Amino acid sequence: LRFLTAGESHGKGLVAILEGMPAGIDVYEKELLSELSRRRKGYGRGKRANIEDDEFEIISGVSNGKTTGAPIAVVLKNKDYENWKGKYVPIFSPRPGHADYPGALKYGFKDARPVAERASARETAARVACGYFAKKLLEKAGVRVVSWVISIGEIFANLPSEEERMKDEKTAFYLFELAEKSEVRCPDLTASQKMKEIIDEAREKGDTLGGVFEVAAVNAPAGLGSFVHWDRRLDARLSTAVMSIPGIKGVEIGLGFKVANLFGSKAQDIIGGEKRLTNNAGGIEGGMSNGEMIFLRAAMKPIPTLQNPLPSVDLRTMEKTLAHAERSDVCAVGSAAVVAESMVALVLADALLEERGGSRW
Ligand code: EPS
């Protein structure tokens, strides 16, 4: 299974091509639309989210509501294109933390606009479109991928223990259901309110916020991925996929960094039967799924476009100035979690097809 995306933030639209999906997977346009809107919405997203409605067209690979085995192509419209048409806003002063500066150095640009247009997280809408088909394939195998936000800035959710979140499938579904009701996708509705307040505070100050989210793949079968070669390891594939989401600076599997502080006798998940008592490994041992819930956590940095801009330079003269500022999001952690679900689903669907193969499902 592989996919490609094309498109710029304020261009005509996005194109996603997903290749390698077997035939016979049910596709419902309403469900795809709802996945796209889960990503687009959320407290802290900018005004752009209200302009876009992620109108899409599936132009190949689906017939009579089922995949055909041919490459699936989805075209997503950028409604905002009409507002940008004929206008051109250069970016001469790169935003610290953004792709602007290294992108301008890389391509020899004095104007970082072409960099910013493609580096924009608008592209993640195309990933969610591909992720929808991966989720539908996983659904046939009884696997579900869910996510929730655990912190935004310094506001931390009060949740069931980490041990329980990593281990218990019912808890995972419960947290997911609550997160779906929260505008910041956080299952602790009291913390959600505080998160909204801190987002308001950031907005008023012309500042931005990041946060941490968790993703769980429930009912994933054992044996996905492999130990036999570095690039077949499932944890490596998952972390690459999640790290590739704009703004992500850290990915942990299971207990993550904390496991390094434990004695071996406390870190491992004892084998006493088919299921383990704990899931510190996040469902992956030796680069393979072990039949426990696959569990990961990712950290997103604050968005680099600040309305109260940081110092920068003018790329034409290298003289000191303030960074470029334009309409942007204040916080997009909830959206990143939805994108991460899609990336995890794409990796797991790929690994599942390696195991089970087949042209039709
Ligand atoms: C983005 C900046 C904002 C976001 C955009 C990603 O857009 P604009 O610059 O047009 O206000 O809203 O995200 C989306 C449009 C989207 O669909 O996620 C950026 O620079 O990354």
C-alpha cells in the first residue's frame, strides 16, 4: 500500500492517490466527509477552517460503493483559492520554527511563499482521505484506530492511569467517545474547558500552543511488521509516519522514554497467558505487534506563525526585521491527532496486507 499527495495550501486543491488497496472494501462518501471534518474542526483552528468544507470527488478506484483494486484518486477542493486567486503575498521574513527558512536556503529562494504553500498542514487533508480507506480495510479485520488529546500547553487532562490507557480496550473506546465530544478532542471535559481558555489567552497575545495526543489501535492482530530487517519493524514504520505530520517533534511507543528508568523486571510485560497483565511495550516487541493494543503518544510543537511575530531577517538583505505574520491556527493538536489516526491506519493496513495479501477482501 502506498500513497502520494499533491497540492498547495492556497492552490486549486489537493490530490491524493492511494495504490495497493484490494477490491471489495465498502466506501461511503458520508463517512469520508465526516473524517475530513473531524480533522478540520476544533477549538484553536483559524478562520480558514470555516472557509473550507473539504468538498471532494473520488475520481477512480471505487465503483458501486466498493473499491475495485485500481489506484484510488481523490480530489479535494480549496475553497479559499477563489480569495487568493490573482493575489500574491511574498514571505521575505521567515517564521522561526517554520519550513520557511530552511526551505528558502534549500531552494535558493528569497521569497519563502512557495515553501510555505506546500509545507502547510493543509496537505494533511489528503492524508486523511487516504487514511479513510485504510481504516475501512482495518475495519474488515476488526481493527479500530482511535485518538485523544492529553495536554495542550501546560494544561494536562485528568485521565485513567497511563497503565490502564495503554492496556484496556474499553478505556480506549471510552476516552475516544469523550474526546469526540470535546472541541479540543480531550476526554477530560473539565480540562477541555481550561484548554479552550489557554487557547483564548494565546490568541489574545498573538501566540500559539502545542500539546500531546495518544493513538491506540485496538484489536490489532499479532505478527504485523517484522524483526528481520530495520525497515520492516512496525514501531519504526509507525513513528516515521507520525513524525512526518507537520509540527510533530516526538513519538513514544507504549511507556516510551519512561521505560528507560525502570528495572528490566518492571519494564517487561510478563507472559502468563494469551494476554499480558501490562502493556508497557505499547503492543510491539521486536518490531512486531504482539496482540496487545498498539499504543503511541506524540508531541506537537506550537504553530510557528505568530500574530505577535518573533525576530527574523529579510531574506533579500539579511537585515533584522520581524517574522512574517498571516492568518493561521492558534492550536491544532486535536486535528494532528486525527491525522495521526490516518497515518497509523495506513501503516497498519500496509502491514496487514503484507501478512494476509489478496486482491479482494
Ligand atoms: C496552515 C495555515 C492555516 C491553516 C491551514 C494550515 O491556513 P491559512 O494560512 O490559509 O489561514 O488553517 O490548514 C488548513 C487550511 C487545513 O485544512 O488544515 C499552515 O500554514 O500550515
